[in-house]
Amino acid sequence: MSDEEPDDENETEEEVEEKKEEREVEREGGGEGDEEEEEMVKEGLSLLCKTGNGLAHAFVKLEVREKELTDITFIHNYIHLRYVDLSDNLLRDLSPLAFLRHLLWLKVDNNRLTSASIEELPYLQIASFANNHIKDSNGIFHPRLTSLNLRGNAIEVLSGLNPNILSNLHTVELRGNNLKSTAGIYLPKLKNLYLVRELVPKQCTRACAAELHWGNSSCA
């Protein structure tokens, strides 16, 4: 028997359970706002692909831009996403992205982030955090990361870029920050390092400046 008595003696036990579930959803905050969010997310989904076991299909790309998003907890429901673009919103917290264990590509430009820190994403290869309010490079632990864009932030000192973890990182974009030096960049496969001109020492030759721009921070 159900824990809840029927509102109508003609109702079946299944109907009582359905009504009970509906009331629980309403108590948890389900309403017009959630419907709008669901519709917005559905509009941003695309690229239907097979899931990891090959037995089902799921959308793997999500683009939700210029929607004034402040909360992305809804992303828990889309664990198969591989490509995510949440640029031009009002985000301050990216921790829900830790649920996306298949994520390959991430773009969160033009938000209100103060950190690029996210729990390790094992397959993430390209990440862009341009034009936020990020103050350091801590919390970037993605072993397959090859390209990192931190352009247009408020970084003064580089730290936390562990060469043992970021062993595949070959391109780092840091223009538009407040960097004082290139100390803290010791990445084994770094090929492209984009910096502001002011970081090039005045005594450097043109050739030396070019080397610094492309990743060689030494200057004779």
C-alpha cells in the first residue's frame, strides 16, 4: 500500500504515487524558471553521437551564450557532453563541470570568473577562460590539455602550472594580463607562448623577442 491515502477513492495506487512525485518536485523548486532553463538548454544541444558503450545516443555539444546564466548545476543531467560553450554569461562558479568526465573542449569567455580551477577533467584538450577576472593560474590539472587561453584577465604571477601534469600543454595565451615575468612557466612541450610586449626586456634583440613570444623565455 502507498504511504499516502488516495485523494479520491477511485484513484489507483499508481496515480497516487504520480501525484506524490509531482508535489515533491514542486517542493524542490520545480516551476516556471526550471521550464525556461530546460528549454534554453534544449535549444543549445546538438551533435548526436553514440555514448561510450556504443549502445545509446546522446547530445555531446552544448552552446548557451548571452543568457545571463549564473548557475550551471543543470549540467549534471548531461554527463556525455564533449564540447561546451558558456561564453558571455554571468558565471562565477564552474564546479558543476566536474561531472563532465568526457569533456574535450571548453569555452567560458566573458563571464565573471575569478578562478580557472576545476576538478581534473581527464580528456579535456582545449580550454578558454578569456576576458574574466581570473587572478592566478592555480587549479588547472587536466593531463591531456594542449591549449590554454587566459587572455584578458588579472594574472600577475604564474603559479600552479605543474609540468608533470600538464605534460601535453603546447599553447598558452596570456596577453592582456598584468604579468611581471615569465617565471612559473616550465612546460616540457610548450611551443606557443603569447605575452604582452612589455614583458620583452628592452635589451633583447629582435630575434630574442621573437623567441620569447614563441615560448623561449631565456634572454642572453
